[in-house]
Amino acid sequence: MKIYLISPMDIRYSFRATERYIYEYAKYLHEHGKDVEILITERKIEGASAKNKDAAKRYAKIKQRHIKCKELVLPFKWHIFIYKDLPSDGVIYFPYSIYDYLYQILFKPKGQKYIIGSHSMHLKFGRMIEKHSLLESLLNSLVNLVLWLRKSEMRNIYIHAINTAQVEYIQRNFKLIKKENIFYIPNMIDVKRYTLSKNRSKKLRVLHIGGTEKDVDTVFDVIKLLKEDRSINDFEFYFIGKLNKSIDPEFAKMPNLHFLGEVSEKSKLKVLSRMDAIIVPAYEAFPMTMLEGLASGLYVLTSKKNAAWRDFKKLGVKFFVAEHGYPRIY
């Protein structure tokens, strides 16, 4: 049976982890003899150019085509995706989470198999919506209503969880989803592409990837604390990713802070190979940056905001977990 994986954006224009997850899954399936195709959402990317050419080259052998999608933006940054004219001759894999595909579930063709990923299902200390238990309860009630309306089709709806906390949450809150229809596969990278750290600097080099969207302000607060302690000159900080606001003049003039912006995959691998540590402070489901840091031999610093921290612990990985992610703890 053919497998269709939906990518929210063309990899040529995207440096986000979501697209890289989808393309890596597709590459893995293709290399293992599966008939797989990537369906790319037609999104307008204002002022963007195809900078990610090396990544596009990496996935050139996989069949790809564009599809139309309507995106509804609701309060609390909740998005509903509506796809039309989806292929009916195979399994369709949707990224993000079950909350984003209620329309697709409600109007799912009979017998069509769906796999719904949980890439964006960020569990905040065991809850979907931190400090909003009533809103979370209402949202889950809506999901359960849609599932009940399509209960005859539940055997054809599968959930791909990328950490054990998601598995537990889905089993606890959505009883109509059968246990055997929930499968746990963490995110993946090709470790052969990464080089063990080669830092020959006398200063400790720390990397942050993802820019503003990945809680870069926490790293800036850490830098302020190091400056107060008069130990900042023992460090060099490198930043990869887009910053949505101008850099504070206090940081812009510091010679040991390096803002690299969005870089190609090839350049990123080179930067990783020269670091000592990587800091991952944002809410994450199963961060690819942690895998990249570990594959590069770096020391990883994260917090319990990262829902996969237990999964890494179970694997015996040695890394630092800040209880609540406060800058002082880092």
C-alpha cells in the first residue's frame, strides 16, 4: 500500500524540524522499499528563496508534489487544516497533532487509513495547555465528540506518538482510540552525517538552534547572569535561527556572541562539530536539536519543558535537566 506523508512546507524553503522529520521518515521508508510520496502544502512564503538547497538534494529521489490546503487560525494559536482531493489509494500521514485535523477526521472517507502524528503536541508538565485546565478539558471534549461521531471509522485512525508522555496522555484522554492504534516512534536523524566535537578553543562553546521560536530569551538571560558573575569571558555563544526582533545592543557588541542566522544544513553540521554544548530551553515534543547535539558529542542542557526528557533518561543518556528551565539553574 502506498504511503503519503504531508509536509506543511517545501524543504527548500524551510529550516524547521517538522519538515525535516517528514522528509527523513520518507527517506527511511523509500530506502526500505516502500512506495512513498511527499504531499507538500502550497503555502505562500513571503520574500523567501530556496536557501535549503542541500536538503532538497538529499531528498531528490523521493516522489513529491504540491496539494491545496485551507488553514483556519483560531484563538490560542490553534490551527485547523482542511485538505481536499487527497489521494484515496494509500495511507495518509498528517503531521502536528489530532487537534489540528478534526475536520479531516469528521469527513474522512470510509475505509481511508489516516496516521496522525504528534509533532506539535507539546505536553507542558503533563498537560496540553498549561494553567488552563478548563480550556484543555473543553478542547478534549470536542475531540472526543468528533471521535464518537466517527466511531465506526476508529479502526482506520492511527496515532503516531513521539514520546511516552504523549502515549500516556492520549490513552488517558481519548478512550475511543484503541491502544493498538497508538504507536510510539521517536524522531530520527541520520547519525552518519554528524562529526564528533572538535572544539580546540580555550573557551566553552555553547550553541542554540531555532531563534526566537525556541525560547532564545532564556539563553540571553543565562548570558546576563554569567556577565554578572564575571565569567562570561570563559564562554562563546553561537546562535542559529531567525530572531524576530533586533538584537539588544548589549548583546550585539559582545565579541563572544555569534549570530549566524538561518544557515544551510551543511553549514549547521560544521558549526555543531565545533561546539562543546547545546542548550534546548523551549517547549518541545522530541527535539531534533537534542539528537543532533548527542550525535555531535555535545553536552546537552534542557529542562522538563521538553516532554521527551524521560525517554532520553530511560536510554541512559547523560544530559542536564533544569527542573523548570529557570536561567539561574542553567
